[in-house]
Amino acid sequence: MKLGDLLYETWYALAANKGRSFLTILGIVIGISAVIAMTSLIGGIQNTLMGELGFAQARQVAISVNAPQGITFDDLDALEQMMPDYEFITGSTQIGTSVGTGTTTVENATIFCAKPEYFIANGSNLESGRLFTESEEKNGARYAVIDQNSVKEVFGSVDAQAVGQTIHIGNDDYQIIGVLQSSTLVSYGTMIYVPYSTAVQRLGVTDGYLQITGFVREGADIESVVATTTSTVARYFGLAGEDDVYVFSFDSIIKEMETTMASFSLLMGSVASISLFVGGVGIMNMMLTNVTERIREIGLRKSLGARRRDITKQFLLEAIMLCVMGGVIGIVMGLLGAWGLGAAVGAMQPGMTVVPAISLPVILGAVGVCVLIGVVFGYYPARRAAKLDPVESLRYQ
Amino acid sequence: MALVLEARDIHKIYEGASGLTHALRGVSFSVEQGEFLAIMGPSGSGKSTLMNILGCLDTPTTGSYFLEGVDVAAYNEDELAEIRATRIGFVFQSFNLLPRSTVLRNAMMPLMYTACPKKERAERARSALRSVYLDEALFDHRSNELSGGQMQRVAIARALVNDPALILADEPTGNLDTATGEMVLATFKGLRDQGKTIVLITHEPDVAAHADRAIHIRDGKLAGKDCPVHTRDTDPMPASVGHDSIAGPGASPCGQAGHQRGGVR
């Protein structure tokens, strides 16, 4: 029997039972669409977060030190000397205050007092305008850089033209010179960045209580850098317990996120495989019914010269086609679902666009799984059909 | 003339819930190329069993069955399927067409199980359908749109399509009214005239009367010498003779006492 004949016969048989065929494949449809929706959504979220973190942020290491004597920029220079794995180490201070434009006031804004290199370590991406320069920082320029979320908070809309506007911080007006893309990973509400020296001069920031951010050299192994940093910093500040030094890298967050996503995928996978198993049993049930209903047809085919393997092939292909059809519908529904959920996530998290990751290997894998289910659950009914006695089958009423 | 089939001392014993059933008890007969033979018998006589063996759907318990000179009695299932696909055409009482397929598709069905190239199939099916005088306009109709007589002619075309050595018809007129049945039987006669070998199983004497020769089976044995119902070369319409031959050995003109059981030619 040629493949073309088999396909025709399969199509003929399935078309004769459209309604029942559809109901039978529902289990497969649901299982596959769940897998596809979840994997593409997770992939999409992962892509979004990674894209946002960028390569730069992966190299960022945050160092918190509980040093009673305080930390100064001189300490940072010394640490930078001691740890050549860092491209640079920079310090920053945060203060909380209210900001306003004259018409609106935002309480509890977080002001980051930093040097320009802080933006590099943070992997910040400019949406519009520019950042302040080193000399502007030294001279205490009254410039501010603001992130997109804050634009929305302060000016009412993400799309508001913020660059060039003035914002009131403390007792002074600052000119907004740049807007940063918002991070969905790290958000402290309204975030405004001002030059460190300006903050010392005008916002009452006292030198010596810095938060340390390091930027690891490209290619260095972050994990070992984190380990040596902990001990080096503890030694430098004369801290006995390593409890007083906490070193934290985005790289570890990324790894942690990957593990979380993987275990989530595994969970979804097991739920989906239960659905697929149940779907497969449904297919088997329908195929057995099918065989019983078509005993006379089987007898006829045998009398016309069909061998056992022709009958096996025919019924096996029917089961496979059912499963693959279920799989294809499931893939389409899963992708649509992922787009819908992605849009929902985007609506809940402003500034976060989740584009479902459509992965060809996953889709091919899903089709492969469907073929496998068809073979596994279709084989027994097909063999049963093939083993029917032609004489008995022709006599069957 | 060449023998198309020859049965030699065929026995068939079934093992059933009620013990052993001896369905055929030594059946021997033969059929020549181009012959139209009727096998008659009441229900339970073993004629269905015989037909299944002749059609290679089943094998005899003992005995030999030569089809075109080859003993197929010991063939395995796949080999029998091969024989059915290429050398035997079946016509059933209930037509057994695929209802939602077209007439042409139905007629082509057996070719699916042969090596016949796809291109040739439709052409062969068309010519088979033409040879049973089916209107060409019906070729693309679904088979369930046809009348009973048309359906049975499609079934005959399906039996013909692989140019078999033997056409086996099991009560082909059983589901048809008399007039339509006559038409179908006329179709068989036409095929016989084209040199096809036909074996028809029936319990109706009127139907058997259309055959060249009839053999009777009763209790698993051939009852009475098989006898030519008529000589078709000289007398094409001797229906009354056929009737007699069915009534039993005593009443048949060639059913004289002392005849051998199971004709050997």
C-alpha cells in the first residue's frame, strides 16, 4: 500500500467522523497548547528580562558592607587596586525625598547620587537625551536623569517630553537631561539620578556612606570574583565575620531565574504530559470503537487483498493523524494563548513587553510527541484490526 | 480448456464452543477457464465455507486447492492476501461498497493492494465500470447515491478491476428485486462471454439457472454429479434445465444414479 493511498484512506475515515474525531483530540489539543503557551511565554519573559539586563548588567556586582567607620571614595580606589578583576568600582548614595514640577508633587522619590560610571555598571539604556558627564558631576551641575516609570509618575504619561523640563528636588530646580529605559527587574518607584557632587553640595549628602557597585572585567568568572570580593572587602575593612559583607551579582539572579524557569517548565511539562496521556487513552478508546464499527470494512479490505500490515498501517496512521491534528491545533492555540498572556503581562507591568518566543525545536518536538502518542496508543487498536479474521469480519453485522 | 480451479478432497473442520464441526467432508470439483458455475445449497450446507476456501479467505483442514495450477491450501495469511489481491474478485450480497467514496474510487480499491501504478488505476477502473455497462455519468457519484442494481454492478467492476482468474459471487442478487437481479446476472453472463471464470454461490434455483453448470452441496458433501445446465455454445437459454438440476440428483437429467460425487474433468 502506497503512502498516498494510506493518507487518502485516513482522510476519508477521519472526515466521516468529524465531530467525534474533534472531541477525541481535545485532550491532545489542551496538553499541547499548554506546553506551547507556557514555553513560549516563559521564553518570551526570559528574553525580555535578559534583554533588559543586557550584558552589562550581568557584569554588575553590588557590595554591601556594614562598616562602622563608613566608606569613602578613597576606600573604593584602594579596593579597585586590590581587585584587578574589576574594571572599576564606584559608589553611590540614595536618599528619599519628594520631588515636584510645580503642578505635581511625588512623595518618596528615590534620588540616586552617583558618578557617570554608575550608569555603565548598571547597564542603563538611554531612552532619550543624554547622561551627565564626569566634569558636570565634579562641578556639581544641577542636572537630573530620570527613568521612564518616573516620567509617568511625575509628568502623567510615559510619552511626556521630559528632557529639557525642570524638576524640583530639595530646594533647587534641576534640568532633566536624559530619560532611561525602565527596568522591570529593579524598581524603587520614582527614580531620579543626580550627580554625586551636586547631592553633596545641595542635598545634604555626607561623604562616607557609600554603596559600592563593581563592574567586572569582561570574561572574568563572576562566581569566583564574588567569592574573592567577599573576603577581600572583609579584610580591608577589618571585619571579622563575613556576615558584615554581602556581595551580590546580577549574574546569580540570572542563573537563579533560569533555574526557576526550568523547574516551572518541568512542572508545566508534567501537568501537560498527564493531559497528553489522558488524551492518548482517549485516542485509543476511539480507535477501538472505530475498529469495531468498521469490522465489515476491514473484512472487505482483506477480501480485496489487504494484508495484515496494510490494515495495521491504515489504522495506525489514523491514530497518528488524529494526534498530529490535535497537536497542530494545540500549537496554534498555544501560540495565540501565549500572545494573549504576554499582552496581559505587559498590561500589568508597564514598560514590559513580552513577545512570546516561538521556538522551532519546541514546535517540532510537540509534533514529534504527537506522532509518538499516536503510535503508542494507536498500535494496539491497529493490531486488533489487522488480526481480525476476514471471514468473521465479512459476516459481522 | 485450462482449469482455473480444482478442489481435491477438501475437508474443513471447525473447532467451536460446541465441539468440532465438520463443515466440508471431502469436496472435489473443478472449474474451467471461462465457465460460469453455480454452487447451490441450503444454509448450513457448507457452501459459505466452501466459498471462503475458494476465495482464499480460509484454508482447508485437509485436501488441496489448486488455483491456476498452484496449490494454495498451505499458503500463509500474507500469501493468501496476495492471491486475493491479484487473482480473485469478490462480489457480495450486500455490495460492501464504501458509501461516501465515489464509484470510481470504489472500483479502484483492490488496486491499492497491488503493485498497479497509480496512473493506470483510474483507467483500469473506468474500463471495468464500462464492461458492466454502468453509465459514465455515475462514475463520480458517491456510491450511496446509486440504486441497488447500480451498486452491485460497481461491486462487479471492483471484482474485475485486477483482471482476476476467478470471480466469486456470494448471493449477488440476494438484496435485489427480481428484475434488477436478472440484470446483474446478465452482467455475469456478459463477462462469462468475455472469457471470465465465474463461481456464483446461491440458494435460489432461478439464479443458479443462469449458470452453465450447477453443483449442489449438502451436509458438507457435493450432492450429485455436477452437470452442465446447458451447453452455452448451442443453447443460450435453457432455463428449465437449470431448475431441474437444482431439485436434486434424482430429478436432474444428469443426476442419474451411480454418478460420481465431485466432478473430475
